[in-house]
Amino acid sequence: MKLRAAWAPLLAAACATMPAPERSRSEAERARVLRAAQSLPEALAAYRAALDLDPTNLPALRGYVETAHKCGRLDEAGRRFAQAADRAPGDAYAREGLGLVLYARGDAEHAREQLSRAAELAPGVADFQYRLGVLLVESDRHEEARAALEKAVAGDPARTRYRLPYAVALARTGNRAEAVRQLREVLVRDATAEEVQLAERTAASVLDPFRGFPTAAREQFELAMRYLQSDQTAKARELFGALLDRFPELAVVHAIEGLCAAKSDEAGRAMTGLRRAIELDPSAAEPHLYLGDLYFSRGRPDEARAHYEAALERNPFLAEAHRRLAEALVKADRRGEAADRYALYLRLRPDDYEAGAALAMLLTAQNRPEAGAAWDALALRFPHRPEVLVGRGKWYFARAAAATDRAERTRAREEATGSLEAALEADPDNATAAETLRAVRAAK
């Protein structure tokens, strides 16, 4: 205790000499930890301290408003930012904070005024444009939202979350192709799993093939779909045909009627229906996916691949198109491209064992360094599958044999040993695991 007391003044002095922005970041991080632990009053005080040190600390500003909302102390936060804005009407950060408080209260109109003012005062702060854009999207003011979110994305292209409301605004203002491009960027960039899931939901909303479906056709369509789902294909086709007599330009109905024909093994009629759907709605992804399936099932992988690629150009979050394209690329012996496509598919469906195993084996066969990460990910998700543990053990054994660095060789052998031992625990009679483990232990 005496030693700690002796050091306390020195630590305090060290903190006092830190620049204010750095101390503010430290306080904001402390607040984040307190908030995660549900110590909300303490978190609120820490956020307040962070803003006292640096009012431009955006994570602290957002955290302060969010925590005040949870604590029921939005009035306190509102007074703080209103007083700051009164003292300095050109303070963009005070305007932003006040706008966020008003937004949290549900006062969208006045929140928009404050967030717009913040964006005007500090046009180079991408997050101000983003928050304004989100509010405008939610208020169905898509033209204004598009302008704000375009600035946000241009100001910080690495922030994938900025692209999602931007895609919504683009789609709602008629620029579907650019909306698709923005959504694709989320998938190919280093987005988190949560951001990828959110992007998939956004894609499902803005690229919905049933958007604008006539109300007068819904009841009959839903009845036909129930017949189809219960394997009463003939009744379903009868209703779809009657629906097309009334609404001959409903692309989605032509596509599903084509699926019905395929299910009845009428390939020619299926292709006619699907091609008609594409003519009526060239932006639709699903008819291309279904045509791809039809070609693939008839041993025509080149035509199938072209349609899968067309489907993904129109909707990069159509998970099944990624998987089936990967399978078609394997058939065409384009294994490097197939591995890359499986990797994209697994971002959308990480729990698909067959795809994960296919990716790991393709990367291993090509001796690509990413194979280790693929085996590791597979073993993490399926830790009790002997075939996964054996495959991983073999890969690390090969790495150990190829390693020139002693430390790397030792680590690879340890990984191989651990994986193969786990395989034998799961399946004591696994001859491949036992044989490979003996080889690992015998190697120098």
C-alpha cells in the first residue's frame, strides 16, 4: 500500500503531462469499458471528462449521448451542447451533439436542422455527413441523403458502414447500379461479420424483386406459392398462368413460373419463362441464378457460370450464386478463382461446412499461404470433426517440413501434433490420423 501511495503522485503527474487529446481518448476508452460493464453513471462521467479535455472527440461525443439516453439524462446532455452552441454558434461539434440528443428524443425535424448545421460548419468531417445522411434516409428525403452520404464515403472510403445508407439512398433515387457497387464494396473490403450481415439485409431490402408488386396480385400469388411449397406444382402453375393473363409484365412471376416448369422437367418452357423475366426486368438477379442452375444441371457449366456471374453483378449478396459459381469454376478447372469465390461465399454463410472444407482443400492443393487460416477457421467452427482435424494436421506437418526457420518449424509441428491428437480423441480408430501423427513425431 505504501509503495502504491508513493507511485500515485508520479502517475498523476505523468497523466497530467499527456496532451489533452490523448488524455481524452484514454478517458473515452475507460468510459467504453465502464459502459460495457453496465456502470452507466460512471461511464457518463468519464465521457463527460473526455469531452472536457477535447470537445472534438467524436467517439466520446457519441458515447456521451448514447449513455445519457440509457441513463435517462438526455436533458443534461442537451443543456451541455445547447450552452456550448450559444457560446460559440460556429461550433460544429456542439451542433452535432445537440442534433444527436434531439434525434434520441425523437425530434427528427429539429435534429435535422442541427446536424445540417454541423455538416455545413465542418464539411470535411465525414461522420457529420454520415449521421445527417442516415437521418435523411429515415425521413425519406433520399435526394438530400444521397448528397450527404456521397461526401461521407468520399471523406472516409475505409468506413464500410457509410456505404450502406448510401446504397439505400442511391437505390431510392433510381441509381440501382451504383447502389449495387456500394454494397459490393462492403463484401470485398475488410468489413466485420456484423457489417456484412447488415449489408446483406440492406441488399435484400433495396434489391427486393417484389418491390412494387401490385396489391391486386398478392392474394393469388401467395396462394400459388403455398401450392408450390407443398409440392402441388400443377395447381401452382395454373394460378401463375392466370396471374400472368392479368399481369403479363410481372417479371418475378415469369421467373417463378419458369421454376415450376423446371421442376416438371420442362427445360424449354423453363428457359422461355426465365428469359422473359430477364427481358422484363434486366436488373433482376434471381432469373439469372435459376437459369444458371438449369444449365448446370444439364451439364453445361460454361453457360451456367455466365448466368451466375450475371446474377452476382446484379446482387453481390446472393449467397447461393457465389457457391454455385464456385462449383462451376471447379468443374472448369479454374481452381484459383473457385477458391476466391468460396471465400466470398463463406463471408455470407460462415457455417457451411462443405464450402469451408472445399476452400481449405483447394487452397492446400494450390499451396497458397491462406490455406492455414482456412483450416484454422474450419477447426474453430467444427472442432470435433476428425476429417477437419486430420486435414489441418497434415497441412501443418507439410509446413513444418518446408520451414527453414527453426522456430517456425517447431510451431508448425506443435500445431500438427495438437490437431492430430484431437482427431484421435474424436475418432480413436482413425488410421490416417495415427499414421500422420507417427510421421510427425518421427520427423526431426
